[in-house]
Amino acid sequence: MPYEFVLTEAQGPVGIVTINRPQVRNALNHQVIQELIDALEGFDRDDAIHCMILTGDDRAFAAGADISQMVDAGAVEVLDDDNFARWARFKAIHKPVIAAVSGYALGGGCELALMCDLVVASETALFGQPEVKIGIIPGAGGTQRWTRTSGKVRAMEAVLIGEPVRAVDAERMGLVNRVVPAGAQLKEALRLANLIAARPPLAVRLGKEAVNHAMEVGLDAGLEFERKLFYLLFASEDKREGMRAFLEKRPGRFRGR
């Protein structure tokens, strides 16, 4: 379906969602979030799509939330609006999502990138949580995901000072998988997406679930969850095909069953 602020395309088994609000550096208002979630969910339901990429343009992945929507809002108004319910739908997406980031990924834009499963960054990318500079704190997971990914002291610096970090530093901190030359972020994201898309879909889906679960529970509970998913995959046709293909030294033909 057509969107006002989001572009979509499919390249083989990879669905690409592009935030397209360049006049405000892809600032995230309610409509942008609604549209990009709708687009990702559409690809998630499409059996021909096995992996997705979320990107912006060379100047900005997303420079943050649209402050014009919040400047006059009070606490009850924000609570009743419940914009974060839209963000919460992102967590329910089954297929992997790769962020291809160039330029600004600040505030909500940074939080959006960190919600993705992998992050490919142009060397020009800047990641940060500058909310403290305007009297608030991150509200879409920034305080939590920075802490779980980079540790307490890095998260404190990001949240309490609000200065951005360069892509190479974000990679060192564990926020980014790859840093590539300017303009190459989508190409590298497509390369990784096609590698994922070639893997058995059920194993990819449950692997994503297991890793995400590890962020929320202790080791024993995580190991128990992992084992149950491991056993479950032994009921799949793809498991039998994958193991036969390995023994027969041929590529596997996976059907997601």
C-alpha cells in the first residue's frame, strides 16, 4: 500500500523499508512510526520475504522524535496518546530486521536502530540520546538497550550528557555490527540480509527469539528456553533437509516447514 513518509520495495527475499521525510531529517512523528511498523509487519506476513532492512537517507537514518508534536503536551495527554504502543509492535516482528544507518541516528532514531536485530553503519553515522538537553529522557528503550548492550557507564554518559558517538565508537561499544564507507551501508545490509534469507526460516526465527530472550532473563531460564526451541526444530522438515544436504555435500532447499 502507498505511504506518505515510508517507501517500500522487495529485492528478492529481502524487504526494504525506507523512512522518507528528508525535509526534517526523517524525524519520527506518530504517522512515520505507524507507517514503518505497518510496512515491516506487511513484509513479516509475506512468505516470499525472509529478512528486512530499515533505512533512511545519507543525511539521516532518523534525527529523533518530532519535537513539534510534544512541545505543548502534558503528562496525561502523552499517557492517553500511548505512542509507545506503536513502538511495542516492533518487538513482535518475527523475521530479522537490519538497520542500515547513515548520518544522524539520534533520540528516537537511535532507539529505533537499537531495536533492530543487526546494525550496519556508514562511517558518517552518529548515534546518541540527546533527550536530556530538552528536559526529558529516552522513552522508547534508550536507557535500557544502551545499558544491556554497552554497560552502565556508557549508558550513563549517553543519557546524562547526550553527546553523540561516531560509528567507529558505536561499533567498539557493541551497538553496531559493521562500519562501512559512506554510501555503502545499504549494500552491506543487503549482503547480510541475503545471507540470512538463505538460511532455514524456522531456525532463523527461533534463533532470533532465543537471543532476544537472553536479554530479559537469567542464564538458567535462558538455557531452558534455548533447549526447548532446539528440540522444537527437530520436528521441522528444514532440519531434516539441512542435515541431509550437509551429509550429501549439496545446498539445502528450505521451505520454512
